[in-house]
Amino acid sequence: MDALTRRVLKTQEPVPTGGMEKVRRFFRFYGVQILLFLFVVYVLFALSRLGISPKRISEGFTQGKVFLSRLFPPDFITRWDDIRHDMLESLEIAVVASIIGILLSLPLGLLGARNLMPSVVTWPVRLFISLARAFNPIIIGIIFVKAVGFGPLAGLLTLSVASVGFIGKLFIEAVEEISMKQVEAVRASGASFLSVIRFGVLPQVSARFIGFGMYQFDSNLRNSTTLGIVGAGGIGGTLFAAYQRFDYRIVCAIVLLIIGLIILDEYVSERVRRVFQ
Amino acid sequence: MSENLAKEWKNHVGPKRALKTVFYAIIIAALVVSLRNIEIIPEFLKDTPEQLMDLFRRMWPIDVKFLWGFVAPSILETIHIATLGTIATLIITFPLAVLGSKNIVRNEGIRYVMKFIFVASRSVNSLIWALFYVAVFGPGPVAGVMAIMSRSIGFVGKLLSEAIEESSRNQIEAVISVGAPPVSVFLKGFWPQIRPSFLSIALLRWDINIRETAVLGIVGAGGIGLLLESAIDVFHWPGVAAILLSIFVVVLLAEFLVTNLRKKVI
Amino acid sequence: MSEAILQIRNLSKSYFHKQPVLHDVSLDVKPEEILIIIGPSGAGKSTLMRCINHLITPSSGHIYFKGLDIPSLHGNQMRACRRRIGMVFQEFNLVERLTVLENLLIGRLGYMKPLDAFLQRYAAEDIDAAEALLTRLGLREFALKRADNLSGGQRQRVGIGRALMQNPELLLVDEPTSSLDPKTSVEVMEIMAELARERHIPVLVNMHDVNLARRFADRIVGMREGRIVFDGKKEELTNDTLAKIYGGDSWMH
């Protein structure tokens, strides 16, 4: 008697006779184990495909010590003018892109909501929004750099598109969750379409919209610090240039500044959120 | 109430309106200042739609041979990096998250250290993490896995300690009270409470990591990004189209998978 | 007999083929009368209401409101017609995050210029009118409170106020008391009947509650499965007709 049958017998249920039934029982008992086994096999396979081995890692750690020693102390002085200018540029790109993104998301969010608009309208809007969201900003950045050349304009366009992708989606979801009863009441008073939106829809979603905007600004700020790596303006360009020249102490200074900027932003946005709640 | 309502209404909306006006004024000021400094060249901006259309036109038809020969293996590598990075994150972060939870560790010092690790991890973009690891491990997927891991620790750690803090003491006490050894207390009292959020956080992060891994190749950390950069460098637009399409499909599939699996987990 | 305000002729509505919700309904509403439609859930009462306000387009038939054929109206004409018809809803349908005053002023939106409405520039007369109404409704002190702070009865009174702010020539009232307790129901019906009679507005109400209907109606119409099965004075509403409307009679004892 095999182990499986013994376990089946213990359950006081009739021993399976049909082949299919046997297979089903097998999975019911060993399903989790099989999944785990497959998982481990996959991990080992993936590790070997990527050429990751303990030796590789330990070599890396020795190398890492050397690298760390070359990072410190950070050098803020040598390129300070570039750094200051580019940090500000990152911030400015984030501000403008967030505002443009929010302004565009408002109408797109209303147009994409299936409870307000016919599918002829919502379908293309939703496709555009999911396309804007599917690609990492860096990829959109590469395309815009090719289209409009190096510089902050490419970054600005990139993050505007990314913002539409993100806020647009959240806003559509928020609009689709509203109570249509309130909308119906405003319609019944003979209000124009604009007034229906203004009094029936917006009061129900406006509080959440501010949160989306804040969140998107945080995200845009993070991304605007890296877009320079592909030439789309901001501090990332200076960072990458220093990295390629092996000026690791400058790299370290810039990264510390980025971390500082982001922590500061998180603190501020936490405060602002509290004011609005 | 002797005042009439019209006056009351004015007093009611007046301050709100003033606040809103100030808010909008600040935003417009920020916009103006920023736009001035960014120095947008109007000719370039006007040209953008045309340039984009031109790019897209050159992308058609997509390069199918390139898709199967180069893009597919590279996409698989991207998925491997994202998955291994996520697994490594989970292994490393679980103990850190436990140490960072208020209801388990009373020592505030330890919790602050954990919080610092999480914040530091999240503040550095994965692309910048990748730069560091490429310098350490040399170009290749190892740097990618490490970068993904370093970036994810903060996200997973923060959410996981929140989930742990929400777990109820009563259920753990019930298991302790029957005299179970610590391992059983963990497995039967603690883990069942954490499992849904753990799996859900893991899936969410995996989804995000798939998107992030797609670009790590640009700085040499493996995956489809490297191919994308070289295809663009040699202006092989039909190949670029193949890459973009495959990224889009993978991202959509990952999102679909995660959404459905999460429903099952919760 | 005076001319009817509202003439419904052969109105039908079906969402799915051959499953009509309204079946060849014809009905007149006369000036200054309170007409109450009773009937079980799903009899088509709410659909009828929504057709009259063109929130739903009927499949066939006509609704003449002072000479206008409502189902044929579009765009501005339709909105201009809607503002002449006030509507009160079962679940109040207040805009929860706006103040009570603003909810009343929603009744003026049909009269306002779009830009004024958008910027919340309400006319002083409108606010004065709202104040007078709120005082009558016993809600003056709540004027600047948010609507989601109110109790059910208060909310429904705001709903009535909103409809009356339109200066309607007809009031449609859809299950006004289904979400309220019996005492509040009577209070709400009383203030509504009182205000409507003062302003000489005919009222078309639909409700389940037979006793409440008997108490406030001038005329009662019974509907069942999308058809009118009774139309007469409230004194004519016998147990037999009720059994015909609601089906069976065990619920009466």
C-alpha cells in the first residue's frame, strides 16, 4: 500500500477507483508541496540562467568594500553649481509635470468613466491611459528624448504622460464608484451637463483627487531625479556623468542630496495631507 | 439667528474661497517660475507631435524575427531578475519587518534602525541602486537582482510591519496557552494572520518589479533595457517596436495575474 | 372638468424584448390634485416617474406636459422642461458632501447661467427663497451643515425643499417614505402636502403604504405588473380592489 492510499484511508472516505479521482486526490494532498517544489526548481533554474552563484556574490562583496571606500567622503564642492542647477531642474520638472498631468487627468478621468460616458468615448481614453501607465517613465523618456532632443523638455513631457497614466486611472476608478443617485437628482433639476458634473460628480470625488495629486507629485519627484540618466534633464544627468568618469565621491554627494530631497518631500506632503483631511 | 442666510453663506464660503485662491495662486506661481527656468524651446515643443508620429511610422512593421530571436530571451531574463529580486527581498525583509513592528519589538532603537533602512531603500530609485551594483558586480543580471532587492526592501518592509502590527495578540496567546513550542506558536498563531497580507504584498511588489526591471539594462544591469538601448542607438525602430510591444504585453499579463491571484489569496 | 396638467397616453417601456415594465399606461393628472399611485414592488411605478422626467426614455407612447410631448424633447428643451417638474426621491439623493443650502440651490441650477453655477455664484433672491423654505421645513439652523449630518426625515425634507426651489408646475414624488419610520413618514407627507397645496402644485406620488396613501390622496391609482388596474377616489378603494392590486388578501389580516 502506498503512502497516498494510506492517507486517503485515514480520512474514512472510500478509496478512489477512477483514474481522474486519484489524480485529484493526489493534488489535494500534495498540491502545496508540488507548488513549492516547482518553485524551488524555478529559482534554481533562474539562478543558473542568470549566472548567479555564491562565488560571484562573495567576489562582489570584496569588490563592494573597495567601492564603498571610494564613495566616501562625499564631494559636494567640485561640481556644486551643476548640482544645484540640476537639482532645481528636477524639482521644476516634477512641479510642472504634476500640474499638467492633473489638468489633463481631470477631463480624461471623466471621459473614461463608464458610468457617465458611452463606451465609444471610454474605450480610447482607457486605452491611452493604460498605455501611458504600462511603460516605465524611463522608457517613455528615451522615446521623448529621441523625439524632442536632450534636455528638460523631454523629462517634462515624459512625466506628464506618466502622471496622466496614473492619476487618470485612479480618477476613473473614483468616478466609477460614485453614487449615481446624487447625479440623478441633479439631472432631474434640469441642470446642464456641466452643472451635473460640478454638483453631482465632483463633490463626491474632489477630496480624493487632492490625495492623488500629492501622491503623483511624490512619484514625479522621484522619477525626475533619474530621468537625466537617459538625457531627459534633471540631476540624473550630472549623476550619470560623474558615475561614468568614476567620480564616485560626487555620485555619493548627489545620491545623499536626492535622499534628503525625497525625505523632505515626504515630510511636507504628509503635513499637507493632514491639512486637507 | 437674526442674520439672514445670504450673509451667513457669504461668511461660510468667503474664507474657503480665499484659501482656495491662495492655493491656486501658489500653484500658478510655482508653474511660472518652473517654466521660466526649464527653458523650453518653443520650436521643439511645437515639433513634438510630428516627431513622435514620425518615430511611430518608422516603427512599423515590427521586426518579428528580432522579436523571437532576441526580444523573447531578453524578456525571460527580465522576468527572472524581477522574480529572484522579489524572492530575495522577501527572505531578507521578513525578519527586518518583524524587528520593525511595535507589537513584537518593544525597543524603540531597533525599530528606528529598521525604519531607517526602509526609508533609505525607498528613497533611492532602482536605477541608481543598479548603478552602484554594476560598479560592484560588473554589468549583468546579478547587479539587476541586487538592485531590485535593495529597492524593494523598503516597500515590503513598511507594508509588512504594518500588517504585523495589525495582527491580534489573542490568537497568538491562544496557541501559547495550549503549551505549544515557539515554532508552532509562529506557524499556527502568527503566520495564518500574516499570510494573506504577506502574499498580497509579495505579488504587488513583483508586479512593480517587472516594470522596473525592464529599464535596468540601460545602465547595464541585465534584462530587456540593454536591448532597448542598443536598438535605439542603431536606430532599429522596428526592433524597438518589438521590444515595446513585448514589454507592454508582459506588464499587462503580470497585472492580470497579480489581480486574479490576489483575489484568491485574500 | 378642468384641463389636465399631465396626460400620459399609451406609455410602454421594456428593457428586454417582450418583458414590458410599463404596459400601455394612460393617466391624467389634474391641477392641484394629489394623486397617489400604489402597487407592489416591480409594478413599474418608479419607471413611470422617471419617464415623466425623461430620466428614462419610454419605448413608446406620449407624455404631454402642458402641451409638450416629453419623450420627444432633447437637449436644452428637455432640461428646460425638467426644471418645471420637481422630483423627490426614495433615498433622498442629496449631494452628501455639500451643505443643506447648496442642496436646495441645486433646484435653481436649471435657471442659472453655467458659469455662475460653476463658480457657485448664487443669486441673492435664490438664497432668500431657500431661507424661507428651510424655515418652513424646520431646517433653518442646519442650512450650512453638510447634508450627510442629517437624519432620514431631515434629509427627505431637504429633498422636498430642493424640488420646490425649482418653482415646479408638477411634483413627482418617488417612494418618499420607504426609507423612513412611520412617524417621520407622516410628518414628511404632511409638510409636503401642505407646501404643495399652498403653491397650487399638483403632486404625483408613488408608494407602497396603503394607509398613508388613503390619508393624503385626493385620488388613488393602483398599478400591477406595469398596468393600471384601479383609478378612483380613495373611498372607492375596497379590499377587493386592493387584493387585485397586490395579489391575494392574506397580508391584509
